[in-house]
Amino acid sequence: MEQTRVLIIGSGPAGYTAGIYASRAALKPVIYEGMQPGGQLTQTTEIENFPGYPEGIQGTDMMEDFRKQALRFGAEIRSEIITKVDFSKRPFVCEDERGNQIAAETVIICTGAAAKYLGLDDEKKFMGMGVSACATCDGFFYRKKTVAVVGGGDTACEEALYLASLAKKVYLIVRKDYLRASDVMKRRVENTENIEILFKCNTIGLFGEDGVEGAHLVRNLGEEGEEKFDIAIDGFFLAIGHKPNTDLFKGQLELDEEGYIKVKGATTHTSVEGVMAAGDCADPRYRQAICAAGTGCRAALDAEKFLMEHAEL
């Protein structure tokens, strides 16, 4: 069976950064990139808020830079997917989609999270061309423009309020006839002049030529008084939650109610000694590339320290 000191499951800013740090520490990490090499950023167009790129950079290009840097210092990167893990004892045994097994003294999980979408074909069609799941990432592009946010919880209200500080107008599209958000968030949204709440509305499509120009909505879907109408928008933001890519670790690690991996205090240590978690799979709050990269660094440092303390392995 193949052996490694550090196995990194997943890529993106967290995985590649962990690979850079672990490689420079001469730990010879093996990175399994997973189904989406580079992570969510490869679905993003221009990134302007990551330090070091003053002119902005395409998400795929930035992840390629990260990848090259990890390779430069000696990380081994594989395109396969880890499909099974056994964290019951060290060394940990993981298996890829081809049935190959690898024994790892430490594991760093960087499997990320995926934004929840409505399931419309138009969402895929306009991805990166007006459709976004991150107002903090992409809101700047919609200064003085009109946008829509889908969702009725705290996250949706936070996104709407953030966009309202930049955009000319914000529609908040809410499926129910009330906001699920906290009372404080409700009041803030209701008291913001350029936010219009569209209750009992569902989005059934988007339209536009070279990008999003509007949305097809239906009010009172399936009820008396059902009404279809369009709104003109420049951007369409999803705020209906994220799903961490952690199904593989159920029963192996301690997860929170939403499936995010729990870490101990300010560290990246999980409930199993020797297994670290970094990036969006352990971050239900910030979900930013710079944060993911930072935790990737911390996870590699935690792994290095763990190996030093367990040198008998």
C-alpha cells in the first residue's frame, strides 16, 4: 500500500495553499484534486478582492497559479477522487475511485462547499454572466445597477443589504409570504429604501443576450391569483444556502447540523487527531478565497506540528 505523510483531499485555495506549505516543509504531500480541480473559483469570472492581483484575475487563472506553486515545491497532484476513508486508526487509509489505497499519517480535508441553486437551466447559462452566489465577491461589478437576491433568511438579507450599498436597486425575491430572518435583519431590510421585497414569488427563468437582463417571476404559484411577470435586472444573486461537500466524512468526523466539519478552537484540528479541515468545508460563515487560503496554511502548519509530536510514526 502506498504511504504518505500528508494527504490533502480537495484543491481550491485551501488545498493548494496547504500543498505549498506542506511541500516547503519537506513533507511531500499528495493532493487529490477531486471533481472540480481549483474549486468553486473556477466557476467565477474576474476576481478583484484577492490581494496580489491589483488588476484582477480570472478565477481559473488564479487557481492555476496556486497549482503551479504547489507543484514547484514538490507536491504531487492527482486528478482522481477519494471515495472512501477510514479514520478509525493511524495511519489513515483512504481509497480513490480506481480502488487504489493510500495510507496517510495526516489528512487535510479541503473539499469545499457548493452553493445551492434553484435548478434552472438559465442559472448555468448565465453563470459568471450575471448569476452569482456571492455578493461580497461580485457585488462591486453592480455599482449603480439593479440586482435581485433570492432567499428569505439572514444570509439573503445580509446579501441584499450589502448590495443595496452599491446598487441602484435591489429586489429581494422571497418564496414565502414572510422573511425567515431575525427581527433585526427584517427591520434593516424593510427600512432600506432601495430594497423592494417581492413576497410569494418564484423565479422561473432568466433572460438576456450577452448576460442577465431580467428574470421571469411568478407570484402565488399554484394558487388563486397566480401571476407571471418580469423584472429588469443586471445581476441575479442566490442566497439560499450552501452545502458542504462532506458526505464522505459522515460517521468519521464530527459535523455540525448543516454538515460543516467542526474544528477545535482557532486550530484546524477535527474531532480525530491527525485529521485537519480547511476552507469552505469547515467555514459556514465567511466563505472567501482569502480565508480558505489562510486556513490551508494553518492546516499544513498543524499537520507539520502533529507529525513532529508523533515522530514515532
